[in-house]
Amino acid sequence: MQADALDGGFADAPIEAARAFRAAMSAMARPGRIERLEGAAPPAPLSPAAGALILTLCDPETPVHLAGAHDAAALRDWITFHTGAPLVGPDGAVFAVGDWDALQPLDAYRIGTSDYPDRAATLIVEMPTLTPQGARLTGPGIKDAAQLSLPETAAFRRNAAQFPLGLDFFLTCGDSVAALPRSTRVEDR
Amino acid sequence: MTEIEERKSWMSLLAKAPAADLDRLWSALGLAPDYGYLRAPEAGGVMVRGRAGATGAPFNLGEMTVTRCSVRLRGGEVGHAYVQGRDKTHATQAALIDALMQTGQADAVRAAVLDPLTEALQTARATRAAKAAATKVDFFTMARGED
């Protein structure tokens, strides 16, 4: 294990994790709204916002899948040291992290069951940019409509059609985070 | 003994040592290494599990409080500690000693801290065993007068 991989956790875990949780919850409650998530300094290629999400949401009972370039030795060590989360393939993951292309195909992840729709995966999608422009979002938590730069819209429409099952998404870029729960309807502009 | 087993043995010793003893020996050693926290000391609970007769199905014995800490010395050596109780100084000192045991100062640390702790632990064990031995009762079958 490389010692460098151990840096970059929360300096004051109780307070910073509570702030990060608040930001993640607000983002999920108001789809399309961009929140700031700070405090984590994970090894590349993970963004600070995605790092803070992992530090806040993951523990030994939440298997994590690292997709594509994110499956790096330094990042594996970092997640293991700071959260103790097991690293698994897409079919067993509760959280998955990666670029949009690396996370495909989406049907490899768990979408929950009719009895337990909460047993679905949450995908943390690393974005090159994250701006309140682009696809039109409507649904619970959104007054009138919101806009968010999504990598595509068809996949999110298919996901929303499976409601109450389906995947939830966090979109991260640098220290910004936005969320797209399965309840949100997505339309092209 | 392999390197990992050796490290396990001193980490185990530091985890179980009384905080006051460790503090006294560490202060007497007089080292003040330059270090930073990888994980600041934090207290939490762990479930202690056991197996009846060491072979039965595992069961939960009960929770205990532990404090953990990870430090890195300026030279890059990383020390980890999980100690019983909620004494953060104890956890920090144990992590520092774990890190120092990987440096050139290992022999000094072993002589000044680990050896006295091992000795104290063994004395305490022997005293307890002697006390228990003094209360030993030999059972024997008395003649029941049937013959």
C-alpha cells in the first residue's frame, strides 16, 4: 500500500461529513441544483466532490464499483483505508464511480426489487463540466423546470420509466455536485 | 517470526497496555518525532466475536470501545493504532511507536517502551494465574460406602 494514497481524508470527520451529507441530500432533494462539496482530496482521477461523497456515504457495508480509469491502485487503497468499503463488480455494487462511458452498460447495475426498491445502485458520474444548461428536468423537488448538462438523455428517460425501480445518479465535476434521482423526468431541449 | 507477525505482536501489546504505563515510558524516552495525522484519533465501538471452545459457530460476545489513529512521520513511515478505551493520547502514542518501529530508532524504542510493557504484561498474567492457582480445589471421589 502506498503511503501517498492515505492522504486526503476529512480533516475533521464528524463536521465535514455532516456538511457533505447535507449537500448530497439537498442535491438529491432538488434535482438539477448544483451544490458544493469540499473537504476531500482524493488521488487522481477522482474529483474532490466524488471523494467527499464516498467518504460520507460509504462504509464496510456498501460495496463500491470503480469503473474504467477510476480502477487505479492509489484510489483502491484510498477508499479501503478511509471507508473500508469492499470493491466489487457492477452487479454487486451499491455505489459505482466513473466516467459516463466507463459506467456503461447501465443494465449491469441493480435497480432494486418491487419489495425493496431501495436496494438499487447509486452511480457517481464524473463529468468534464457541470452547468445548469441543457436537458430539461421536471418532477418531484423541482419547481416548474430545471436544466442540467447531462451526458445524454435517452438513458435517463429509460431509467425514469422503470420507476419505482431504477438507478439514482450523482453528477460530479471538481467540487460541484448535482443529482438526478429516478423520479426525475428528463427531456431534450 | 515474519515482519508482519512481529508488527502484529507490538501493535497488540500497545493496544492492550495500560494508557498510564505507556504514557510514562513514552515521556521517559523523550522522542518528539515530527508527524502528521492521516486519521486523527477517533473513538468508536467494535463488536467482539468469539467461538465457544474456539471451534463452535461464531457469536457476538459484546461491544467494546476502541480508539484508532494513523500517523505519518516526516520520513514517510506510516503508523496505525487501534487501542482499547477512549484515550486519544494513548492511540496517538501507540501509532507513533508503530511508525518509529519501522525506522532506525526501532531498537531504542523497543528497549525503552516495548520490553518494559511486555514484562509488565507477563508479571500481571503470572500474578493473576498464581492467585487463581491458590484457590484451586482438588476434587476426588469419596468412598460412598457401597462396597
